[in-house]
Amino acid sequence: MTGAAELFESTANGAPAGIWSAPGRVNLIGEHTDYNDGFVLPFAIQQRTHVALGTREDGRIRVVSTFDADAVEVGLAELEALFPARRSDVPEWATYPLGVAWALLRATGTDPASVTGVDLAIASDVPIGAGLSSSAAIEGAVAAALNDTWRLGLDRVALAQVGRTAENEAVGAPTGIMDQMASMLGRADAAIFLDCRSLEASVIDLGFADAGLQLVVIDTGVKHSHATGGYGERRASCERGAAIMGVPALRDVSVADLPRAEQLMDDETFRRVRHIVTENQRVLDTVTALREHGPRSIGDLLLASHASMRDDFEISVAELDTAVEAAMAAGAVGARMTGGGFGGAAIALVAHADVRRVMDAAAAAFAASGFAAPTMFTVVPSAGAGREA
Ligand code: ADP
Ligand code: MG
């Protein structure tokens, strides 16, 4: 079972009591809209993180991962002292599973002395740091395993919130809830349409398989950091724009309000606002198009999203633009950069028969521009977190 059971058996006593998994995700459309109380349309992918769990009698939690050679072990009663301020002797990767345990106990008001100790062995085939949210996958798999084992009875949305709490407060990454919701609620061949204000989520059929389409990820390998520069600046511009418009968030500004916005603010702030406002509309339009006309009808929306991020929000890089242009020239239905920007991956919606051609075209275009070769693979919209065995 993808390494987690094997890792468990080589590092703990006997066989695990159960195996749980949660997927990574790709965002089909809706970029930088989450922290503006807007809409996103991500889907869970087939690459997953597996957790093998066994119980132990001494009230301790021990985590091992194929990601790191060393096990980390603490008493469940010590978690409260460990977080939110991360103790420096806990390696960062271990703050994800331990942070989930801490956040679960806190969210349910559970006395650590009342639940069993656990051994967790973690193995993942979600690429780490490629914008496919390996972080939500590890959080979701651990949250599902502990929720079942400790009989806490939280539903999937509550488990997504636990994952986000762990990431924000235990790890210290100020991310939204999109990734965890996608990883928890994913369905085969479907996306999750999420209202980031109400957290209302609905399942939207993608129909990629029936339409003979595949989604290709073109990972540029260009690393970004959300902690520095651009990401925070874009957030600040959005807050400024909302304040000038006199609304709590840019979610409350519509496309029809844009001419007025243009008169009220400087050009740069206006272009940031225009990206968010039109991107929210594009998510809504994509949902309508998928429902009424199927996935071949969303190509122009994906392209318009990319152009808006490139020209108005200014978060693309040459590698991402090259990936999108090469994919389109080779016959993709649509393509756009995905994720926070300043690097990371592009996605292309491609007819099955053209996948090879699109990948070859992207590789050739990168080589011609002197960029390092991209990593490319297809992703399949897949089921969310759950118990496997
Ligand atoms: P992304 O979510 O885009 O992959 P992040 O920086 O949000 O990137 O999360 C990656 C981090 O999550 C890793 O550096 C590691 O600390 C942790 N992580 C992810 N998967 C695992 C795993 N299987 N085992 C241990 N830690 C993991
Ligand atoms: Mg992440």
C-alpha cells in the first residue's frame, strides 16, 4: 500500500490498525480570490499521501515519514505546550502531523488523556513544493486517521478547518482553506466549487474523461516563496482596493462596478482589483459553462484567467507564459498558470491524442528559451480523503 504500511512495519511493532489517505489538488480556476472572500474551483488529484496508524498504550504520538529519516515522538499531553509557537527541536515536516493532532484535540475540546497514543507512518506520492498541495494531503490523511481512531465525529469541512489551523498556527504558513477543502471533499472526475466566504461547497462534474480530455501539469521548477514580496503586496493591494470601494472584501465588487473603481484609484491598484473581480466572474462562468456545455467550452476562460494574472495582477513569469503559449500552439483547449504565481506550475486542458504533442512542444519551447526542462505529468480528478484499509 504505497509504502506507508511497509514503513509502519519497519519502524513500529506489527501491522497497522488501519490506513488512510488524502490527495493533493490542482486549482482549475480562481486565483488569489480565496483571501478576497471569493470563489475557487479546485479538484483533488490521484497523487495521495497515505498514513498507516497503530495504537499504543503510553499516551504518546510518534510520527515517521519517507520524507525524513528521523522519527519524532512526544506525549499527547505535551502538544498543548508545543504549539502555536513551534519548538525549534521539532523538524518542520513533523509540525504538520503533530499540529493536526493538536488542532483536532483543541477543536473538539478533547482531553489528551482520554484518547489512545498512536504511531503514524507517512508516505506520499504528491510532489512536494510543486504547487499541488502536499501540505493539505498530509494534513487531510492525518486528520482523517485520528478523527476515526479517536472517534471524534468531525465532518469533512470541520477536518479541513483543522488542517488549516494546523498549517496556520502550528506550521506558521498563512494560507487559505481552499487546499484542505479540495483534499477533503474531492470526487472522481469532479471539481469543488467553493465559496470562500460562506465555505459552502458543491461538487461540479468535470466530464474530462467523457470528453476525451486530460489535464497536463507543466511544473516550471521555478521556486516561489509566499513569505516574501509579491504575495503579501498583492494582498495589501486588494485590501486597499476594497477599502477605497467601501466594501469588506473585493468579493463585494462586481464587473459592473469596475468603471467607478477605475476613477477612484491609482492604475496599479485598479488593475489588481480588476483581476480579482473578473477572476471571480470567470469562476462563476466556468461553473455555468461546465454544467451547460461541458469541459471543451472552458478554454477561453482559462486563457483569460492567465492573461489577467500576467497583465493585471502581474504574478506570472516568463517560464509560465512560455508553457501556456507552447501548450496552446500545440492544440491545447485552454491553459493557464495555477497557484500563487512567481513560479510553480501551469496547467493545460488537452485532448487525449494531443498530450504527447503538448508535452513535447513545452519541452522544446523551454529549451529554445534557455529555461531548465519542466517536469510534466497528467492529473486525474479523484476522490478526497478517506480510509483505505
Ligand atoms: P506544497 O503544499 O505546495 O507541496 P508546502 O510548502 O505548502 O508545499 O508544503 C510542503 C511541506 O509539507 C514539506 O516541506 C514538508 O514539511 C511537509 N510535507 C508534505 N508532505 C510530507 C510528507 N509526506 N512527509 C513529511 N512532510 C511532508
Ligand atoms: Mg501547501
